[in-house]
Amino acid sequence: MAQMEIGAKEESRQFSLARLQTWVRGAEALLGPIVQIGNDGTQTAGTFDVNNPANPSSPIRSVVKITTTGNVPVGATKLCEGWVFVSGVLQRVIVYRPAA
Amino acid sequence: MTEVIRRTFRRLDRLLFSSVFLHLILVVFLILSLAGCASFSGMPEPVIATAEAVHIPAEFMPREALRRYHAADDSERNGMTPREWRNAVVLVRMGAADARYHEFRINLSREVRGANFGIESTVLGLAGLATVSGEGTANALAAAIAALTGARASLSREVYFERTLPALIAGMEVSRLEIATRVLAGLGRPAAAYPLEVALLDALAYERAPSLDQAIQLVTADAAQEAARARQIYNNVTNQLGVIEEADLPTAEGIRNGLNLLENQAAGGDVTIAAAATAAIDQIVDELGLSVASTASAGEKINAVRIRTLTMTSAERQQFVEAMRGRGVQLWN
């Protein structure tokens, strides 16, 4: 499984939660499913599973939520969890794929 | 023999259960505990008593010191130049601040260690007593232990938690050292460059530097930074990607799918398909102007292409998809 680490540019520290989710969805579309999310001290970063056989043409888009428990909604698939910048503040978020 | 011991303990239990005797035991324990506190300190006593060390002669008090500092005649300053006078005034003041700080440290150490040690001893003693007592006495003693344990917790909070005390003291030392460095540098300068008025203000700051409140702020800030570092899982992420808007997601997915397909075909078992895929990959690498070693594997070349697509604009990605489609690469399943 080949993986690629990338950072989010365009002042990603100030991303709103919605903007962060758009970034994750874009990176998944271009590279593959997200497997890890976090930060490098200055920017939000993620690891993506490139050349994953998952069908990208009709994906269920991932959702990013701020969390305190790490729990995902019933039926959803937890993809990863980590500390990222949301509106300039380090927040614990969870990334999951909702049930079909 | 066992019966004799049992009877003895029953008598002892009755005796212990009498509230007068119980109170007497508690008082004795507390007195012993407090007596232990008196000599429990984490620092040596100063050679010169604090009361003596903080005594500043009247001529060194600010108003009088400043009057003499500005006097035209050195005789007003016991024969010293203004610079020498300034240095003497400030160093005496800092020496007094040091003495006060040392006293503060001793008291802080004594209060935290002594109080905790004393109460700990009492709790241990009462707990030991409770184990050899009857149920009634044990309950009464358990209540006393609980009260003392609560007192210890409360005391620890009041005197700023024992475990972080070293960090707090280190914080205070840092503040003192910073100001002391500034003052000592100033004392090496001429009187006009570092007048006594400014030096006295710095000396006052030095006096006030060892504040637990400030130290807590310092330690808390350090802890927050430490926590942030602990939350950081990436280092030196070199590849970056901007936001791909929702409308451009199909294009991005086409690129991803096409590159994955080429990579898999190049590594597949069908020689003809693998050769065609390898040729297509080389052509893409050339068209994008990527510097990839000719000996690189198909996967390495595709990764170089993937990295290049991260920095493409929306229009460039669209053109790239069209180029791949024109080359006959399957972009969508």
C-alpha cells in the first residue's frame, strides 16, 4: 500500500471546518482514501493511500467533524482521527465515511 | 492464648471508642505531626539572618539615594562617583531582594513538604490504629483519616501543588536571571547611559520577579506548547495541496483513476499492455517536464506525476485529463 503525506496550503491554519472538509475530499479525489490526519506544527497535513482500488468515480464523500469522544455516527466508517488547525486553533477532529 | 489477645483488643476497643480518648489520640498525632513540620525544610538556612540582610541603610533608600546621586560633590556619596554610587545602591537593593527570595523559597518548601509529610504521618498512624480497632473505632478513625486526607488535598492546592513546585521555582529563577542579567549589564555602563532612576526600576522588577503567579503562567504556556508538540504527528511535510473545489472533484478523480490504471498495467503480467503503459507513463513524464531518473520504476514515475498534479491549477488538471483521455487512458470505471 503506497501512501503519500501532504500538507494543506493556502493558510490552512485558518481553515474553517467546512473548508478543511473540502480539502480532505479534494485530496481523496486526487490521491486516494485518507488514512491519517494531523499537523506538523504549522499546517494541517494528511496521509493518503494512493493507488487504492476503491472506486473513486462514485465515492461517498468523507466527513470531518470536531470530536471529543472519537465516536462516529452509527453505520459510519471511521477513517482517522487527529489534531488539526480549525480557524487557527488546534482541534481534535475525526474523519469518517457515512453509511451508504 | 488467642482468647486472651481477643479480650485484650476488645478492652482496647472500648477504651479507644470513648470519645475523650479518641480526641486525645488525634490531638497527640496532630501535635507530633506539626512538631515534625517545624524542622522540615528543603533548603539551608541563610548565613546572614534575613532581617539583617534586608536592612537597607537610610542613605540607600530611593529618595535619599537619588538626591545624593545627583549631588555635584562626591563627598555627598561617601567619596563615590555617581556611577559607583549607583552600583552600590542597586547591588544593596538586589542583595536584600535575594535574601527575601531565599526566605520565600525556604518557607514555600517547608510549607509544602512539612504539611504534606505531617498529615501523611498522621494518616498513616490513624490507618494503622484503625486496622487493630473494633468496627466502631475504625469508623471514627476512618472519618478522621478522610478529613485529614481532604485537608492535605486542600493544603496542596493552596500552596501550589507539590509536584509542579520545581517547575514553578525554575520559572521564577528564569525571570530573576533575565532581570539580573539586564541590571548587571547596565551597571557596567556610565551613569548617564544607565541612570540610577532606571536602575532602581530594574531592581524593583528583580524584587518582584519571583512571583508564583507569573511562574504558573510561564509553566502553563510551556505545558501548552509541549502538548501541542505532542499532538504534532508530521515533520517536514514537503508536498502541499490547495483546496480542490467540489466542482473539480470529478477531474481529480479522473486523474487519480487514470494514473492508478497506468501504474497497475505497467506492473501487470501482460507484456504488451505493460509496454504500452510504460511508454504512456514516459510520455507523460516528458510532457510535464519532470526530472525522473530513466532507471526509475513505473511506480516512481507515477508518483512524480502525482506530486506534480498537486500543484496544478484547476485548468491545468482539466487539460491533463483531456491529454490522458486522448492517449486512450481509461479515466473512469
